[in-house]
Amino acid sequence: MEISPSRLTSAPAEPHDRRLRIGVDLGGTKIEVAAFDDAGRELVRRRVPTPRHDYERTLGALVELVLAVEDEAGGSATVGVGMPGALSPATGLVKNANSVWLNGQPFDVALAARLGRPVRLANDANCFALSEALAGAAVGATCVFGVIIGTGTGAGIVFDGRIWRGRNATAGEWGHNPLPWPTADERPGPPCYCGRSGCIETYLSGPGLERDHAAACGQEVTAIEIGRRAAAGDLACDATLVRYEERMARALAHVINLLDPDVIVLGGGLSNLERLYTNVPRLWGRWVFSDRVDTRLLPPRCGDSSGVRGAAWLWPAGGERAPGVDGRSAR
Ligand SMILES: [Zn+2]
């Protein structure tokens, strides 16, 4: 094997000898790609609109952006992708993606072929949980439950610094459990796109919050505006958030009873509601089967970069076993 002079001296490596991690956040509206060095520093970040409802163009845009970011960062990169849904362990094909044009496609195989290297894919909420566990609000915690509350309600579980995917790649999909301990007026609950009614997502997502507010007082107001008005003293908006917090407390008490994580981190648009972090833990003890509850509910610390960062850390630094995924195939 030929050894280049740069490897025999202490001189800095040539730019294209740099080992990089690239993380991709494939969303329904945008594709974001970032390159990181081994110290976790973000070197380059770019985004393009997702070619909606066009699988081939989505694939092409993603590959083009990865190669451009890799070139700009100056190195050779491993590639991890966070995306909605998951790869079915049974078929190897994408399932459960709300970017429905990805469903039924062998996305990892196609990407690997076009990039000329293996890629790792994971659910975007799993990437969020991993990012917060390794570099964010939940550093040092053994068991982390990361929830993204935005247009939907997704969640991921990280245990000992690794994503726990589960036998069916469905671990953390608690948003499609029914809202626990429902009151009479919460039955059967709003219809959900999954085909059932009264799912946690139909209450805790942004659209769920807006629907609940409209049903209570007849006002069409965005979730962000509800939070803003409540903070300014609007009683109807405050009452909507009180209902929301009580429902979140019940939903997370279910998680604590089953998983008992050290930390629950919230992400997504509604994680900006600061009152959640004091009000929800004040309420959840009523439903947790324990004499006391020490679980911490925390805001995210990785901010906008959690998706790309979590995806990038699906790969290890130097070829050792991946820290980012559980013991099964990382496909
Ligand atoms: Zn559902």
C-alpha cells in the first residue's frame, strides 16, 4: 500500500483525506444536508426543497446535495439519513412515511448505489433523540425518550447512546396509541390519518392543538399564536394550553410507566412553549405508578441541527461498531 507523505509526518492531512460525517434530514418540504468533523463541528450545511411526490427526483436531489456538501467540506464522508417512516425489517422497503412517495421503495439500496458507499437510514424522530442524547439536552442519560411535536407527534428511544428500533422498527411510535385515561368528551376522539380515532397525535400535534382550540371557542388560530396569546393573558388560549398540558401529562405518564426514561426531550415547533417544562411534570405524577417521579422533561439543545446531527451519528468515527443504532441491521 502506498503511503502518502502527509501520513508520515505530523503535517495536517490533505483536505480530501479528512474523515467526515454527513447527515441528511429528508423532510416532506426540504432536504437538509450537513457535514461534520470527528469533533462534532458542523463544517457545511445546505438545504433544497424536496421534490414532492416524485421519488426519482427526490433521490437525485439528495445525492446531488450530498456530493456537493462533501466536496465543499473537503473530505470523504459516511452518510446517514433521517427520514419519516422506517425501513420495514420484513421487506427492506420504506413504510409509514408521511412523504408517501417514499413508501414501498428500496431507498437505502438506491442511495447506496448512487453514492457508491453504504448508507444508514433511521426514522427522523430517532435521529432527533440520538442527537439530543449524544450532544444535546440528554447528554449522560442512559435512557432517552425524544418526542417531536409539530405537524405530527413522533418519538424515538435511545438507550446507552444507541437508537432502539425494535423488532418491527416501530419503537417510539407512541403518537398512534390512544390518548390514555380519556374523559367522556374525549371519546372516541378526532379521526386520525392512521385510520383510528383519538390517537395521541390528534391531540398533541400542532394541528391537534389548533383543532381543540377551534372546537372550544370557535377561533381559527395557529398553535404559535395560541401560545403567544396565552402568554399575553388571553384566557381562552390559556385554557386550551391547560387542556393540552393535562393531555401531554397523561400521554407521557404512559411512557414513564412503560419505559421509565431518565429524560424526555421535546422537539418540533411546540417545544418552544416554555410553560410545558414546568406544568407537565407537575401534573404527570397523578398517573405514574410510583411514589415519586424524577424524570426530567427538557427542551431541545441541538436546535435546528438535531436532524442532520443525529443522522450523521448513525455512523461511528473510525469504522468501529456504530454507536447510533441497536444491535440489529442498521438498514
Ligand atoms: Zn393515529
